[in-house]
Amino acid sequence: MLDLNPASWFHWLQLHKPEAMSDTALLLLGVLFGLIAKNIYSMLMRSFGFVGGFMSRLAVGWFEEMRRETPNVVDFAMVAMAEYDDCDVLMMDALIGPRRLSDVYLNPRVAIGIRMQTFSITEDVPWVRFRRDEKHGIAARLIRRYRHWRYGRPGRSLTQRDRQLLRVRRAYAPIENLVSQYLTNQWAGLMAIGEPCHVFHFVVALVYEKNADIHMDRHFHALVIWEELLLREDFDRVITYHPEFQHRWDTIRRISAYYRSSPEAKAEFGSLTVVVPKRNLVRDYSVNWVINPAGNPVPVSRPVAFDFSAAEEPTT
């Protein structure tokens, strides 16, 4: 049986003096002691690392509970409307559960930039809004000029509007790709072979309602809203189904007012299209054309019951 008493090992070393041992025996003995020491060191460091990481996560969780904010979490919900007793009922349908920003945005710089947007969000503007750059100092202009010369095309520089749209696409493109997995265009193949289909346009708004005094943690919400809901102007008959979402309707109303304010405002949000065969619907829809964030015209179905001003069909 192996004796783990260090005194026995020391007595064995006194009986077998190292100078009297062969080189092979010394080498094997050194490798054995090295492996034992390395494994003990790794075990201790792994234990300390686990304990330190666990305690740090507890500290961060306690701090977030005190502030009632979780700025590194985002969830995805569908804004649904239903008619009940001559009123429009607002309901929230969860599409995807809470995810960490680092899991949604693979670029850590983009994830940190989204999280820093919580400092500029106000009660009147509860969504992530990328404003145009203001005037920068000499160092910032020189760095930007070098980056354009190093990575950009000769003779062309990005305008403030281009940089703003690039930041918007970096923020909304991962969300659009993730939500599209759940709002699958499974009928797009039918439309490609000639099946009569409708194309519906959805708007994605990344909101952070930090001014809402609710029992839920305040974190990012990616709201998927049918464009027809944002184009409405009559919000008097809307009631909220979920008590914890009483403030959500004010947020949607502010987004709607800003979305209808100017054509440039529409490009500051995400965009999704869903294909549905006509035989699956019971209402009549008229097809109009909208311009997506990429600048391409897309046919979008609108209900005939509503009279919205639509753009003319582009000429080919």
C-alpha cells in the first residue's frame, strides 16, 4: 500500500541517496514529483478561480438587484393586438427568453456599446437611438482619417449619416437574424414558385425602460411590432392585458410618433418581413411598396380596412 506520510518519503530518500541513484531513476523521480506538484497547483488555482468567479457573480447580482437593473440582458417579444369588447388589447408574446448581450453580439465592442446606451436613454426616448456624430477634436479626426485611408476606399469618406446607419445595422442585424429563426419564412419557397402570398413588414425596436417603476428587472427588450400598429394614430381604445406591462403602451406610442415623424426615422430601427400564403388568411390585403433599410423596394401587404398613404410602385 502506498504510504502518503512525508516522513516515510524522507526516510526513503535518506536510505537511497540521490548521488547513488542512476540518471534514469532521478529523471523518473523528478517527473513524478513534478506531476504531483503541477496537479496540486492546478487544483488549488482552479478552486480559487471558481470561488473568485462565483463570488464576483454574486456581487454583480446583488448590485443589479439593488439598482433593479440588468443592463447586460436582452429578451425578444412580439407585440400582439386583439379586439375585445370594442377595445384593442395589447398583449406581449415572448419569442425568445433572456439572453446575455455577449451571446447575441459576438463582437464585444458592439455589446459594450449597446450597454452604454443605457446612459443616454430617457423617459421620452426609451429606445436605443444612435444620434449623428457631433464635432470631434483634432485627434479623433486624424484617427478617423487614418482608418479611412487604411481600410476605406480612396476618394470616398463616410458621412455622419453613413456612420449612424452603420451603428444601427451593427445593433439590429444580430437581433433580426435571431428573431428570423423563430419567425421563419417557411412559405417563401411557395412564393418563389408562384404561390400567391402576402409579405408583411415588422419593425424591431430595442428599448430599455429604465424609468419604469415596476417589480421586474429593467433590461433591454427587442420588441417586434407590425408596421401597421406603428402607423396608427388612434390609441384611445387600447388597454393593456398584462398588469406588469402598463408602461409598455406608452413606450410603443412614443416609438410610433417618432416612426411616423420622418422617413429617416424609419431607418433607425430593425426590419423583418414574413411571408404568408393568401389561402391562410381570411382578410383582404392590398400590396404596397416600402423601402427597406438597404434601400431596396419591398412589396408589403396592408389591410384594406385601413386607409394608409402608400408609396407608388417603383418602375423597373
